[in-house]
Amino acid sequence: MQQPSARRVSGSLFGLAFGDALGADTEFLTVQEILRTYPPRGPLEPRGNPARVTDDTQMALAVGEALLQAERPYTSSTLEAPLRQTFLDWYRSPENNRAPGITCMNACRQLERGMPWHEATNINSKGCGANMRVAPVALLPAGNDGVTEQTRAAIAQFQAALTHGHPTGLAASDLTVATIVDLLNGGDPADLPQRLRSYALRQSTIYHADWLGPLWQRSHVAASPEGFIAYGWDECLAVLDRLDVALQKRDRESDPCLATGAGWIAEEAFATGLLCFLLYPDDPQAAIRRAAVSSGDSDSIACLTGAFVGAYHGLAAWPGDWIERIEYRDRLTTRAFQFSAQRGAGVSLPGPGASPVSFPPSRAACGGAQKRRKKVFAGTPRTPAKGCRPLHSC
Ligand SMILES: [Mg+2]
């Protein structure tokens, strides 16, 4: 089976970080406030050196690092411990001061106490914390040397389920991964929503019992495991309907959150992030700028737009100067290399402005994520708090 190119893998990983960094300054602002603060069209590039990202990129790295550390084949048993560990590393990190979602923080607090994950999770939360971090699942190789479509789907849902137990959080995470996989494989953006609808219908009654265990029993949305997960897919299909309507209008000027939702919940973050890509399928920077100039959860929306854009266009989508300045550049580079190496391919970073990166990467670049850090909270979550509203949280 043909595997996506290394440049698409790295393009998606860096893309999510660029979107996150661009949206970091615009989250919680109205479009008018954004344009007033960053005249005349909003922020044009990630700010600063390093250009700081938020919890979206931090947790995407946590998911990616757990996938790379886990024993194979992937099962709930082999993946749970690495996921717990990297989530707790993030939870305890002094760098976890970027408006983290309350759902993730609360679940990590329970995981730290040793609680079973299906009890630690918030069964009522379908916040976008479930899928803002899921992109690395799409980078796993497919086929004989990798994962099947169903294993990938189960992993996408399982990583969400550790913190966000609502079925729509699970389904939207699965759909987000399916989107990135499609684009990594060169799928035509023009009929992508149609393919995603087919995927959603195919998955709609598949409850991954080997992975999700008794999770569905804690929910009140359905009386069976199949009904539980179908509830989530139905909500994803409904937001795909809204995406279709928005794409017929092709309105590049209006706030995208008015069309497909503000993104505080997972299926809306997915749809609005995808809308911004599909409004500018051939203009990567315009796509993530549109996502960042939005009234809702701008960093998570732009993070997902960046992952979609980078998967489709590859690393060449992004200016070398951005690659040079982005926070966690070494970790992003190393993880891109490691995911690409699973396909027997290397990756290098382009100019102009960017220094070439040789592989294998340095030991220092590989080891930073594994350090246990003293528990320090340097900041408090801003409002609106992510994850505090049952069924409408992120
Ligand atoms: Mg964030």
C-alpha cells in the first residue's frame, strides 16, 4: 500500500501548530475585536520567536508521542499506559499554562489518582479537546505494515475517550482523522465532504468494544452500545449538512463560525476548521488566517485547518520563517521524522529562511517530552471555560 509522503506528514504536524499559534491571540475575541487589534485583516503570521502555541499543539504532541512509544500491535492495553503517561506529563508541565480545557484538566486529575479511564472521563463532554489533538493518529502508516481502517478509527476514538466520553466527541475525533488520512493520500478537496459522509455512514453503528469497554453504559443517550455511537455519528452527519450549505454559499467574508458553529464542541471545531480549508483549498495561509479570524474557539479551529492544509499541500505550504520560529520546533521535527521513518522515508525542512535539519535528530530533541516536571500551574484557564457545560463543552 502506498504511504503518504514524508512532506505531507510533516506539513500536517507543523500546520496544526501554525494554526494554533495564529489563533492563540484571537480566541475569545469577536471578529470585530480581532480586526481592531490586528488591522486591517487580522493576524497574518504567528507572532514572536518562538511563536507560542497553546494546549492544542501540546496535547497533539502528547498523543503522537504515546503512539510512538506504545508496543505493537496497538490495542487498548498497549496504548492506555503511554497515553495516560503523556497526558499526565502535559498536565504536570509548567508549560501547561495556555488556557487548557477544563475537561482535560479534570480528567487528568482523576487519571493521576489511578482511576480507570472510563470513570475518569467526562461522559457528558464532547468539547473540542477531544479532536483538536487527534491529528497524529492519521500519521500512522496503513496497510500490512501499519494499522487497518478500523484500528485507526478505534485509536482516534480511544484517545478522545480518556477525557471526553460523549459519543459525539468520539465520532468527531474519528471523522477528523479520516479527513486528514484522505488528504494525506491526495484526496480531491472538491468532493471530500461526500467521501466523509460515506465514511460516517459506514462507521455509524460500529462500537469498538475492545477499546471502549463499558463506556457506553455511563451515558444516557442510548440503550445499547450501537445506539450510543450512532448518536455521535448522527450529530456529525448533521454538521456535515451545515458544511454542505456553507460550501454552496462560498462566503469568504463572513465569520465562518456563523455557518458551521463556534467550535467549542468537537463536531463544530471539525466542520468549521474544514470549512476554512475548503474555502481556500489552494491558499494555505489564507485558510488558517480565515480560521484564526473567527469569533469562536479560534486556536482549535485554526489548528484543525492547519492540519488539513498541511496534509494536502505538505510542508511547502508553510514559510521557512514560520518553521524556524514555531515553539516546539524540535519536537515537531522529531515526531514528523519518526512517523515518516515508519514508512521508510526521511524528511527535511525547506528554505528560505529555515535551516536544514539533519536526521536522525539529536538526542536532546528527542528527550524533552519525556522529562517529568514539577507540578506548577503558571496560569488559570480563561473564560469561557472549556468543558464545563454538559453536552456543550470543549
Ligand atoms: Mg488552545
